Amino acid sequence: MASSLQSFYLLCLTLYAADGFLFYRETHCVFNSTELKDIEYIFSYYYNKLEIIRFSSTLGKFVGYTELGVKNAARWNADPLRMEEVRRRKELFCKPNIDDGYQAALTKSVKPSVRLHLEWPSGGQHTAMLVCSVYDFYPKLIRVTWLRDGQEVTSDVTSTHEMADGDWYYQVHSQLVYNPGPGEKISCMVEHASLQEPLHTDWDPSRPKSETNQLVIGASGLVLGLVLCLGGYVYYRRKSSGHILVPTN
């Protein structure tokens, strides 16, 4: 399977603090491939969390964001030796680290976990949706398909895009309109770089034990409620007709 496009950041901080004031420099390498043209080197100065000046390899010069930053940017941009040195940092600093980090990241893969469940849409609709939820996989590129008796289903299917979990893992969800035929077998098939062969998860139409327990508890509660209501009604009728037995001393 083709590798997906990735974006990464390399970050380096240098901190200086004195008498409650904080000055630091921040270096970024932003990239989506190991090609030099796809790398941006960003070097910034901050004072008390405020960025005062920045160099970007995309612009090829320093830009000031405060009065002091503007003055220094003009002075540094006019210095050929400084500009030559800072422009070479993309190749000397970013490129070697990116080559190592990019390959290390892309050679890692995590197998997905799959869960099949049935959902009933709101709004009075009566058609159920069979949902195939795929969690915690890496890298991003994945293919999720539905099979009915071993044949790929191409209609009545909707899928989400791969969604980042924020921890390098992804998740995706695919829905199939559930109109089961007698004896048919429905499966969710997942293809991913971490798998040596496609992962098939079959739908079991029998009700899960947890759902059965919920129905039993719900039915028991309903019966108890009816008994209490009936008892209250009988009590009310007897009281209203004057046949309530009152204990005497």
C-alpha cells in the first residue's frame, strides 16, 4: 500500500531567565517529505512569551514583530555572513534529523482493532445501520470494505475520513444499511500496512449477552412499575368507596 503524506515538526528550545524575565530561542523544522524543497526552517526569538523576530527559509529573511525586532531584522538582513549561515541551517540542521526521524516514524506500524455494532438512527427511521469501527492504527492509510457472502458491497455504504486521535493513532468508521437476508454472511474487511493479510470481522446477528441483560432488566422494571400502579389504583378505588379497613383499639 502506498505511504500516506505526513507532516512533522522538529523543535529545539534555548532558554535564558533572569530576575523573572524569560528570553528564549525556538527552532522548527516543518516538513512533509525528506526532500529539501519540502522543508521549512523557522528560527524565532521570544521575550516573555512574545515572539519578537523570526527567520523563515520560505521567506529567506528575518521579520520583526516588535519595535526592537524590526530594527534587528533590518540589521541582520543586511549582514551577508549572517544570512548565509542561517540559510544553510535547513540543510545542515533539518535535513539530517529529518532523514533519521522520518524513516523511523514511517517504518513503525500498529495493527488496528475492529468493533462491529448495530445502530438505530433517530428521527423515526426504521432502517438499522451496521457500523464497523476501526481504532488505534498507524500509519494513516487504510481501506475498509464490506463483504456480503464474500462479495464486496458497493452500495448503501458510507464512511468517515481517517480521524487523528492526537496520539499518532487514527480511527475510521464505516456504515452499511442493514437489510439481512436469510443465512447471509456479512463481514467488515480491513486492509492496512501493519497486516500481512486482510483482517475479516464477521457480524454475529445473535443478540450480545449484554444487550439481553439490559432487556431483562428493562422488562423487570416495567413489570414492577405496572404492579405498583395496579396496587395504587386498587387502594384508590377502595378508599373512594369507603371500604378501607381502619384498625380499632
